Amino acid sequence: MLDSRERPGGDGAAPLCSRLAAGPARDSTTMARVQRSPALATGSPPVGPAGPAGQTMPAAAQLTSGLHEAPLPMPAMPAMPAITAGVAGRVEPRAGYGRLALTDLAAMTKPSITLMVALTTALGFLLAGGAVLSLQLAAALLGTCLVAAGASVLNQFWERASDALMRRTAGRPLPAGRLDPDLALLFGVTLGIAGLLELALAVNALTAALGAAALAGYVFVYTPLKKVSSLATVVGAIPGALPPMMGWCAVRGEIDLAAWALFGILFFWQMPHFLAIAWLCREDYARGGFPMLPVLDPGGTWTGRQSVLYGAALVPVSLLPSLLGLAGGLYFGGALALGLAYLGCALAFARRRSTPGARRLMLASLLYLPAVLGVLLLDRLAVPTALR
């Protein structure tokens, strides 16, 4: 549910984005080439309320204001038959059900993203009081992972044309022509339906309903919205924040304030993380025709402000588990320190809006989440209730 297009770890996104953002000099040269290219001159201005100097503000930046620069131009979409024939027509598609096809199908599930979904689901389950060694946990993990894998496959099916235009995604099975799109579609639908049925039959109806909301939101709302508005990043963070809530509901069977606190931590954490990666890969997004905020805001003013806004909101939200009695002083102190450090990285990026600053913010996001969730789990499981 967390797209590797915006998250490192999926399909080698982090290393390649780092190479695309290797230094300020190469950034400016490459961007100038992209802006001069006649093939990329079909972009259109963003839609939203008027910004400074009569310019139009990106949708995701309507809460802030600042100096506006012309957005990076985005190309028109190529015809689908050209995409299904492989990048530049060099690779013929094959349906294949052999070993190579199985490898490609497995890659389309984005195993690293699915693993993170499993870990956050398990966290919610254990914080709700579920047993570590239990069939209930196994059932919750299986169903949630199937839904997440199905969402990833369906997302790549719908975006195969855009993926063929982007350097770091052109080698994926569908845009490279190594896999039949119909087979990928069948695989994604099967995974999604199987996951929802498993959750409904082996866990409970509420957890299955949350899984259905995550799947539908990711595939049918977030995926098409990415071609239309920079607000897609905010929308995509919603299904990405649902796994810990699903784990919680698998035990409690209800959505209470503690479940919303877990949701909030994942939601607000994702935004600076996504924006940092989108900044590093903004030229690739422009080639793919995705109006991400850094594409519409090359100067980075709005991107930096949004990073600070969500980073600042994360600090009090991350303290809610202690205020609700889910955790104690150990977690409160750890979450406060980690949240302020994360916010500091966002402020540093917003101040200079540089490639090194974006890389530091992305690294901070990768360190923050496992650290804060680890402290939360440690406080919950290791500290006696009487001492909280």
C-alpha cells in the first residue's frame, strides 16, 4: 500500500533516486535539458487557487504560499500498444508461466513494502494485547499481506505506460514487456480477493472492511489521482497508515482512540518521507507525467513547508500512545526526542531546499519509523504496567 515510487526499498528506488540526485550541478544541468526538450513541452499548469504574481498554486500547497516557479513540463502519454510491446519496442511481451514469469510476478508484489506492512500490522496486533505465537496473528498477517501485494500489482498494471517513461521503473516486468498485462491483472485481482476473504473468514469483518478500504483507496483513488493532482500523496498516505489499525482491530474488534493514534503516527510520518523522495526524483516524475508537488514547485518552497507542516504535526500525534495509557514515560521521552530530530531535518531541508538536505530527510525518515515503533513496543511489552 506504500508505493515504492515514493518509498525506497521497492524495486531499487532509493539507490537510483540517489543517483538521480547525485549533486546540485547535475540537477540543474539535467533540469535545464528537460525543460528545453520539445518532447516534454506539453505540460499544463496546476489547478488550484491563485498564488503569488497571479500564478496558480499546486493543490497540495494550498495551505502555504511562497515564490512560484514554472513547473517541470510533463509529456503526453504514449499509446498503450507501444507499451505492451516493451520499452522502445525492443522486447516482445510473453505470457510465460515458467520460472522467469514467477520471478516477475513475485517482484510485482513489492516484497520490501509488503514486509513493512506485515511489521506494522504485527505491531498493532501486539499493542492491542494479542499473543505473539497465535493463529490469530498468522491469519491477520496473511490476509493483510495478500491485500498489500494485490494492491501493488494492480497499481503497476494501471501505471505501466507511465512506468515505461521513467528511468527507474522502465525495467519493471510490464513496461519492459517481460510479462503479459492480462496475467498481471489476474494475479493482482486474485491476491486482493483472496486477502479480503481470508480476513473476513479467519479474522473479523471489521479488519476485512479496513483491508477493502485500503485496497480500493490505493488502486481506485490514489493511483488515478497521481496523474491529476499533487494531493495524491496525501490520499496515498491513508491506505499506507491502515495496517497497524488492522492489526489492532484483529484483536479488539473495534476502532478506538489508540487505533487512531497508531494510524496518525504512520500517516504523518509518510508525508516528509514521500516529499523528500519526490524531490530527489522530481525529474523522473516529470518524465512519467506525475504532477508531484516538487514537479509543480521546482524551487521547493511549498515542498519544504509541507515537510515542516507534517513533521510538526507528527510530534504531538506520536505522544498520544502515552497520553492514552498505551505506553508510558519511556516511550514519551523517546518519541519526543525522535520527533524533534525528524522535524529538525525537515526544517533544514525547507531552509535550503537542496539535494543533500532531501537525502538527509529521507534517511531520517527511514531511521525514525523503526525507532519510534520499537520504543513503543518495548515500553508496552517490557515495562510493567505499574511503572507506566
